[in-house]
Amino acid sequence: MIAVSGAAEEQPGLSLPEVCDELAQLGVFNLMIEAGAGIAGSFLSSHLVDRLDWFRAPMIIGGDGLSVFD
């Protein structure tokens, strides 16, 4: 099992490119990432996103929400 947390450059552990390389060695070539701002931003800034599907609710709930991307 491979665990990824937060922005890879800020926290110890595997970097996202290392995680993707390890998954590729295991035969996993496609990922669907449903993530918070930190992981989503890290995947984007690491240039590991080939496709982005955006789903948005028809209304905004609460005024203190977090940014979509960190």
C-alpha cells in the first residue's frame, strides 16, 4: 500500500512521481484522483494530470469553503 499526503515537497515520504512510477511497475497506468486542495494541487504542479473532469454542485454551501487547488 502506498500512502500519499499533502504537498510532497512539504512533507516527508514518497514524491508523487515516485508513487506513479511504483504504480506503473505494478501495472497501474490510470488513476482517478478525488482529492482535496493539497493533493490536487500537487498532482497539477507535478505535471501528472492528463485529463481533468470538473464536477460542481449547483449551489454554494457555506461562506468559509476551501480553495479547490492548494
